[in-house]
Amino acid sequence: MSKRFAVVLAAGKGTRMKSKLYKVLHPVLGKPMVQHVVDQLKSLKLASITTVVGFGAEKVQEQLGEDSNYVIQEEQLGTGHAVLQAEKYLKDQKGTTLVVCGDTPLLTAETLQSVLQFHEKEEAKVTILTAHSENPAGYGRIVRNENNQVEKIVEEKDASSEEKLIKEINTGTYCFDNELLFQALKQVSNDNAQGEYYLPDVIEIAQQQQEKVLAFQTEDFNETIGVNDRIALSQAETIMKQRINNYHMRNGVTLIDPANTYIGADVKIASDVVIYPGCVINGETEIEEDAQIGPNSEITDCHIGSNTKVKHSAATSSYIGERVQIGPFAHIRPDANIGNDVKIGNFVEVKKSKIYNGSKVSHLSYIGDAEVGSNVNIGCGTITVNYDGKNKFLTKIEDDAFIGCNANLIAPVTIGKGALIAAGSTISEDVPGDALSIERSKQVNKEGYAKKYK
């Protein structure tokens, strides 16, 4: 098989988005559009991916990292001019170059693989990815000849009344013989109303050279939607959401209300997981079997163990073990590591802490920069006082300790194994194992004072 390359066109400013954010970085289900495109291309095992960037180039490079080479189109002189910028990486290479737009987040690797295989099997020099549209207004029409090859692409403004009835449209995705592509781009003229160099002109040049130009029609028009404004962005979000939700339901996940469940493209969910309405699950999240998520929970970049329940809570960049109860109204902040059979109750916040198996933090507590052993009970209102205004310090609570309500544990401090902290205590020194620690001022009652005060 010959080498395959890809060029991603991502240099447009996207003025119709009415945004300071570079167009291809607008997210669809939590992931930037151009990242969706590049992720699909990566699965095709291409020899290289080259992204053409312009306005906001550094932000696109920061997003994609080493997934791509980069070239800059300093002036927006058309799609043909944009592809020509990739010449430094692709000149004289033999093989097939796939050209896709960075604002087409719904394209799938399966469709791109199909058009590549068709192009190579038919030994075409150019293959256009097309789609059937019942409402083709605004799209370029594909005019085929009697041999079913592409005769021309006619833009809406140039189409005759008969050509406007054609429902096969150009999607802006192409396969080219790489050598022909860059030879032809040198011949493309900007003698048009916009003064730009158009990539489709390569097709006409190929035909003049008696080369084979074909079209491959995708079965799903929705895949080819280009996002140019917020309306199209919303449509892409809806279609992507439905596609992802259907995938998980087919794999044994129960979504109580799919229309109100948002799952990112990279999320992994095992069978028999139940997700209730109002949940947003993003990033590199992995949820093990029989877990229950929601309602109204937000989870990003977390591991959720089997049989764990998360209700009305938020969790980010953390590991949560098996048979854990989270919430309602808990906040699991980054770098929490929660063991098995742990309870994190209502209005509890956990940050950068490890909580071992069987421990309970049932309500109204803050556990930050802490190491909590197994079978520890932390009472209502307990706070690990981890910050002195300049630095963070560790609180260590060993196995089987019992922390009474409204205790302040001033780090750095260690509570020994089996120790008991009396309610209302402020602990600033280490407590030995099996000790009772009480830190309270003496109670003083002033008889009759309240009546006098009132």
C-alpha cells in the first residue's frame, strides 16, 4: 500500500462565530473541533498529518501538540493556497493525500478510510467525498458524466436551473495523488471574483490532463457538516451527542434520558452502568461496570470503580474506587485518590488527598492535602487546615482513628492509629495512637447575662 498523508485546513478566522476564540478550537462535547478531526485521522495510521494554521496558530499547536506538523498561511488567499503551504513536508512524496477541513468535527475514521480505499482501488488521481442532501442550496453540486466520473463541481451561484436540482454535493474533503496535487497547485489561478486560489481548481487541471476524477458518496450527510457559526456548532453538538450516546447504549449502558446526558468522545463506560439525567461526563473518564452516575453530576478525567454511586456531585482528575458513595453535593477536586467502600457525603470537599478503604467523611467537611487511613471516621464539620498563607502542609490520619465533629487539624500533623479527637478540638500537635486528644478552653457560664443583654 502506498503512503498516505493528510492536510488539515485550519487557518480560517471564523468571523461568523463572533468570537475571540479561534474557530476550530470551539468545542463539541468538550473537545475542540480540530482535535476531533485529528483524532479520527490518527486512527488511520497515516505517514504524516500537516495542519495549516493562521490566526491563533500558537493555540492550535498547543492543543494538538505532536499529533501534527504545522505550516502557517499568513494571508488568507483560498483553500488552494492553504494546501500549497504544506509543500515543505509533502513535495515529491509518492502516495495519497487526504485534505480535510478543521471545522468538520463529525467526520469519522470509517468514512475517511472508505474514501481512501475507494480512491486507491480505482487508481484515481482525485476523489471527492460527496453527500446526498435533500436541501442542497448553498453547496457546490457534483456533475457526473456518462462514465460516472466527475465532470465538474458547480458552485450555487454559477449553477443552471437544471444543475441546481442535483442533490449530490461537495463536502470539501478530497483524496489526491500527492505528486499531481502539488504540480497542479502551481497552475491554479486567482483570476476570480474573490482573488483567491481555490483547491477545486485542481480537479479541472487533472481533467485537462485526462486523469481519472471520481466521487465517493458518504451515506451520512450529517458527517460532513462544516461549522461556520454558532447555529452549526449547536447542530454538531446535538448530532455528536446522539452518536456517542447511542454507541454506549448499544454497549450495555443505561441512559435514563439520553437527550439530557452529555458524554465526551473519549469517555469509556462498561456495561450495566446507569447514568441519570443532567450528567456531563468528559475527558479521559473511565467508568467501571454497575456504577450509577447522577442525576446532575459532572465528571471530568476520572476513574470510577464498579458499583460506585455518584449523586449530584462534581469530580475532576481523580481516582475513585469500588463501592464508593459520593454525594449528594460533594466536590472531588483534582488529585484525590479514594479507595474502596469509602463514603464521601453531602457538602464534603476533597482535594489532593488519599483516602483508604472503608473510611467515611459523611458531611460538611474539607479534606485537603491529607492522607487518611482505612476505617477512619471523620465527623461533621472537620477541616484539615492545610494552608498557612504561603505553603501547603500534609495532614496524616492513621487507620481506625475517630475524628469528632468540628475538629480543626492544623497541618503538618499526624493523628495516630486508633486515636480519638474530641469534638470541637483544634489539633496542632501530633496525637499518639489510641490516645484521646481534647483541646478546648474551659466553659464559663455567666448567670443572668443573656437576660440582661436582651
